[in-house]
Amino acid sequence: MSTNEKIRFDAIVVGAGLAGSAAAMVMARAGLNVALIERGRKPGGKNYFGGAIYTHAIQEVLPDFMERRPPFERPVTEAGFWFLSSDGGLTKMMTSGGKLANEPADAYMALRATFDLWWAEQAQKEGAFLIPKTTVTDFIRAEDGRVIGVITDRPDGELYAPVVIICEGVNNLLTQKLGLISHDLVPAHQALAFKQVLSLPMETINARFGLPDAQHGVAASVLGDISLGLPGMGFIYTNKTTISVGLGVMLETLIEYRLKPYEVLQRYLQHPAIAPLVEGGQLLEYGGHLIPEGGWREMPKLYTGGAMVAGDAASMVNALHWEGTNMAIIAGKVAGETAVVAHQRGDFSEQTLARYEEQLREGFILRDMKQYRNFSKFLDTHPQFMDVYPSFLNDALGNFFSAYGKPKRQLFKEIYGSLTGRRPLFKAVGDIISMGRAVLGW
Ligand SMILES: Cc1cc2nc3c(=O)[nH]c(=O)nc-3n(C[C@H](O)[C@H](O)[C@H](O)COP(=O)(O)OP(=O)(O)OC[C@H]3O[C@@H](n4cnc5c(N)ncnc54)[C@H](O)[C@@H]3O)c2cc1C
């Protein structure tokens, strides 16, 4: 092929997920000729999450996003933790008000098949060229090793660009291929999340979750007797006429205990506190997806000459807060802005693309990732936070709010006893200190 026949773009984005379409939007808006390559038949077709998507990130990329009618489900007007015990007890710790009462809301429930399609359409409206049904399999390198294009699975599928942004999601084969990380996915650092989308009439969802209408929605993280005491966390989200319900358990744990994901999910759905909420729901969707939970220590190098990596591919997930979508969108945006700067300078070297990481250090992404750097190890070594404490909290609050007709001093003694019966006091104090270290980065 002669040089003139080469297909050239100013920038190539691999993956039309949350990070990829954000990067493409920013670059196309700045006037770059952008190829957005997606292996799925349509953007969103292969994507899966809980979940709730955060508006602060969408707004940074698309300030007028509400006018563009995003296909949100319900706003998150109640969010928080539910603690389950084995006998079916359920302690709800929900919050509402504050930022949750804003318009637009802080977060909205979404289904990725519709949201990602809309998100990629916004990139196309800015001028990005979407290439679906195409998988990037490798890179084209200059003699000095700099990335100057990609190879796809199409015949004659070589595309050239001086900068490539890799937004390939958790299965980061290309990131590995580029040597930005030296090893394959490690089961100890991946959660396997599995979920069902169940259809129910809107009124039934409202009644079961105590919601006045479809302008109100619940996003709950569920702890306790759901993952057999193993490191894992459940979730339940109310959409307009569906419920997204599922849980994530560390992959290594599933392998070690030979647990079948669908059996763990079935047990969770049959829990006395969950079963009445999902009863009669018609199964519309069932699937599983990995979540990169290795955190800071599992992050690849974020850039090299001619390439940057963003989102799940770079392990940008905060598992405790269910944050991944916002990190992916913001990282995609910052990578896109860096590519624009590189074009202005006519320099796509590693030194210029280092701006990407510098900018991320200024914002919440790398700061949070660093602060939570010990969290995944903490969960591994402190399984009592998955069963002992949630069931204690459930019982303690149940007792606190019951009138037994006995002196409160005795009640508090019993609550104290129910803690120390489960976990000696000095160990409980040690656990709290360890938790502080893992979450606050002490
Ligand atoms: C069950 C579950 C629940 C979650 N819940 C939440 C939540 O409530 N809130 C939250 O913020 N986060 C949540 N997350 C995390 C969140 O979904 C991810 O962090 C986010 O989707 C990452 O976006 P991304 O763009 O990096 O990757 P993805 O969304 O995975 O997009 C990657 C894209 O790249 C494409 N692709 C991959 N390889 C290639 C290739 N070689 N060539 C071409 N295309 C390719 C894929 O098809 C895909 O479209 C959840 C995750 C899971 C699994």
C-alpha cells in the first residue's frame, strides 16, 4: 500500500464505552478528525454495569446534557447501605436530600445498552467517526516505538493516527500488548459481578420501595448475609419499570470455594429481605462482568509515546463507592484534551502525553485511587466486615428501636454483648483502626 492510500485520522479511540466516547467528544469538538472504534455491533451492546451514573462527570464533558435528553432511568433520590442478617433482618441506612435532591440529580440509574448508544451519538454529533463491529487487535509502531496507528480485525484494517486513546475496558489486552502493564488480569484483583434486570410495573416498584413516583429512585449497596461471608457486595437499583439486582464477589474467592455465580445470585435473590422486592419480576437480562478492583497498585502506566489509557483498562474504579463511570468519563476527557494539546504542539512524545497523568493527579481520580490503595487488601484480610459487622449492626439497630419494657442500661449491655460475642472488643477496635487506614489512607 502506498503512503497516500493509508487511512489517516488525527486521533483514534479504541472502545465506544464511557471513557472512549468522552475522549472522542472532546477531541472532535476541538476540530480533530477522530475515529471511534467499537467491537460491538452498537456502542453499549457489550457493556454492563449496576448501576448509577454520575452527572458531575457527564456535565464536565457535555454542560447541556439534560437538554439532549439522556436515556436515564430514575434519579437517585435515596442512596445508602442495607445490612442483611441471615434471619432476613434488613437494616436500611439510606440518605436522601442534600445533593440527592438537586435537579439534575447527583446520579441517575441507567441501562448501558441505551446510555452508551446515546453517549456515542453525542460524540458523533461533535464529528467523531464511529466504526462499529471492529476489534482493534494490535498497534502500528514507528521505528522509535511510538504508536502511530492500530491494526483491526477487518481486511486491510490498518488505521493511522499520531495519537491513540485506549478505552478498552477491564479486559485490557491492548494495554498489556503495549507493555503498559506487565501481567494479565489477576483473579485476586478482579470482582466478578453478576446481575439480573427484572421487569415489574412502575407502580409495583414504587410501592415496594416506598417511592412516590418514577421521579424517585433507590440505589442501595447490600452487605451482610449475601455473599456467604466472602468478600463481596450486593446492589439493587430501581429503574423506571425494571429493577437491576446483583452482586460482585472476588473472582479468586469464587474459584477457591468453587462457587457458581448463578447459585450465589440465586441465594441472594431468595434472601427473605430481597425476595419480596423482586417477586414476580420477569427476567429481561442476565449477565456477568468483571470489575477491576486492584486499585492503585494494579494501575498500568497511563501513557507512552503516541498512546494513553483510560477507564477500567487503567483499573480506575473505587469499589467502596461504586465509582467507575465517573472516573472513566473524566479520564477519557482529560486524555482527549491532552491529545488536543499534543496536536497544537505537533509533538506526540511520551513527555508531552505525560500531561495526561499530571492533570489526573490534580483531580479526584488519582488522589482517590492513592488514598484507597490498601482497600482491596483490607477486604481480603478482614472478611468480618462482610458478615460479622453487618449482622451485628442489623441486630443492634433492631434492638435499639424496639420497646422491650426493660431498662435501657440493660439493653445497651445486651447490644455490647452481641458485639463482643461476635468479635472480642480489642479486635473490633483493631478492625476500626485498620478500616480507617484503608479508607482514609492513614
Ligand atoms: C455489575 C457492575 C456494576 C457497576 N456499577 C457501577 C455503578 O453503579 N456506578 C459506577 O460508576 N460504576 C459502576 N461499575 C463500573 C463501571 O461500569 C465501569 O467502571 C465503566 O463502565 C468503565 O468504563 P470504560 O469506558 O472504561 O469501559 P467499558 O464501559 O467497559 O467500555 C469499553 C468498550 O471498549 C470496547 N472494546 C474493548 N476492547 C476493544 C477492542 N479491542 N476494539 C474495539 N473495541 C473494544 C467494548 O466493547 C466497550 O464498548 C459497575 C461495573 C459492573 C461490572
